Amino acid sequence: HACALDGEGALFCWGQDFDGSVTGAMNRNARVNHPVPLRFPNLPPIDRVTIGSHTTWAHAKGGAWYAFGPSNDRVFTFGAVTSDRPNGLVPGTEHVRDIVGTDEFLCALNDDRSVSC
């Protein structure tokens, strides 16, 4: 899948949807192709987005991160995400500057320039 932001911070994604990675919806085991961009609902303005193979991470301007996609692909070490957390706001990520990941790993660059993987 792929994602883009418009000038007002709205998040649009398209492609293969894995458990909400494109639509933001929590559709367990949903594997649906969306060939045209879909706007993520109910998000504040977003200033950064990063995507993994099956996940979408969106950073709210001046705030925390939102995570979408299979929950087992959204687990990382600082305890903010667990395998049973639903799609949406990830508490405890206000200090995370950037996120990068794949199916195999997820790393966060924190405001203090430390890295959590």
C-alpha cells in the first residue's frame, strides 16, 4: 500500500488493506484492494506518515502517533503497543520523532535522539 498527505494534513492511503492499514477500520483478517486513495477518518492533522509492509503510522501535528494494520506488526519495545491494541492513537508516543519498520522490526527515533527497536 501507499499513503500521502494533503496540504491540510489529511491522510490518504490506497492499495492492499491489511486489517485497516489503508482504511483505518478494524476489519480482522480483511484483505481488500483499494485502487483509489481513501481518506482516513477521524484523524487530527497529520504531519508525517510512515508505512511498513502491512502497517501505517501517522504522526499528529504536535502530538502522538496513530497506528493502523495488523497488531502483531505494531509491537515495539517502549511498551506503547501490545498485540491486542486496536487501531488508533498509541499512548506514550509523544516523545517519538520518527518511526521506521517492516514485517520483521519496528524502530522509533525519540526526541532525545535515542532509538528504541
